[in-house]
Amino acid sequence: MGMLEGKVVLITGAGAGLGRVASLLYAKEGAKIAVAARTVATLETLVSEIEAFGGEAFAVPVDITDERQVEQMVEAVAGHFGRLDCALNNAGGIPQEAFTADSSTEEWLRIMNLNLTGTYFCVKHEIRAMLKTGGGAIVNVASGAAHKGVPGLAAYSASKHGVIGLTRTAAAEYARQHIRVNAINPGIINTESYARHGVDYNSFLPTPMGRIAEPEEVANTACWLLSDQASYVTGQSLDIDGGRTSAAFILP
């Protein structure tokens, strides 16, 4: 029996990076996977990969900044599988770097709509679906930037701080309806987009472990939070950063 055996799991931002890795991993853990992203072609490829090893998957194109599309996404998943048990709200973005006084208001609004308002739309409609079937579990992907100010990334940091507030509030509101809502705060993850930067971030943002995270490590932590093994865990904000947030300094 896999950790998510028989559960219906919705993953946003599933086309690449953490979302793609989580989709494959959770299918191997026995879940029925609904993959959501803006690019249809990447979703179709992912569904084919999951089906190739005997998993069950369903693709739903969505722009999470459009509430009607989010509502239709959740309705489509519940209609296809009969219910929604779990959700990993992973879709998000990073703005062009600029100090606050030099930043673009348009970029601020774009990132807030994507990272915070989009996550709110997802949580709102996922909870509505879960209430119909007796409960569920949600994990919102925030960031280590949800704890600290990040020079040059005001909109990103502010939006991720907001995701933590949203998570804790929804967790408090729906705990007695058997809906758990938690957040994870990854540090830098070794994904394709990270590799394209061509920068060793651990050299100037070091962790006690001396490396950045592999996407499987982050996906596995979220998997546990979504599973029944975390049945008494809600309203938490869990750092997955190799100890960086908790360390006063890094030993040589």
C-alpha cells in the first residue's frame, strides 16, 4: 500500500519542476492524479508517463489567476474521479528582480495575483469540494521567503508571507470538518529552471547541509502532510531548507 493509496490528488503547476516530480511520485504512491497547469502539451506528456507505469491521471488546463477557471478545474476533477481528497497548490512565479522603489507596479500585481490570490482561489474551491465528501488535506507551497525579506523580490516575499496567513486561517476554520491545511517552505530546489540560471546559489546562500534540495525531497515531505500519517497536523508551516532558516550561522 502506498502512502496515498486510492486518494484523488490535485496538483497545480504540474507541468514542470516540483509539480511534475510530485505528480509522478504520488502516482507511484497509489494516488489518482489530476495534473493542472497552463500548458496543455506538458500535461498530456505527464499523463502518458503516469499511465505508462500503471498509474491513473487526468489533465486539467487552468490559469489559477482566473477564479472561474479554478472553479471549473475542481469541478472537473471531482466529476472525473467522484471526489477530491488532497491538493498540492504548487503553481506560482517569481518577479523580475528590482528593489522596491524601482519595481514595477504591474509586476507586483501579477505576482500577488498568481502566488497569493491564485492560491486563495484554489484553497477556496478545493475546500468546497472536500466538504461534500467528508474532508481532505491541502498543502500550499510557500517559500523560505515567507519568513524573511528578500532584497529585490518584494512581491514574491509578500505573496508567500500571505500564503502562510491564508493557510493558518483556513486550517483553523475547517479543522472540525476534517480538512487539514498546511504549508511547506522550500529553499532553493534543483529543478530545470534553477539549472538554467547557471548560478551556484549555495555558494552565497549556504545551508548547513551544504547543498540545495532535490525536488523529490520536497515532494516527499508534502506527500506525508497529505497522507493519513499526518492526521493530527494542520495549520503548520514546515521549512524544507537544509536547516538554513534555523541556523544562526553556517559552519565552515
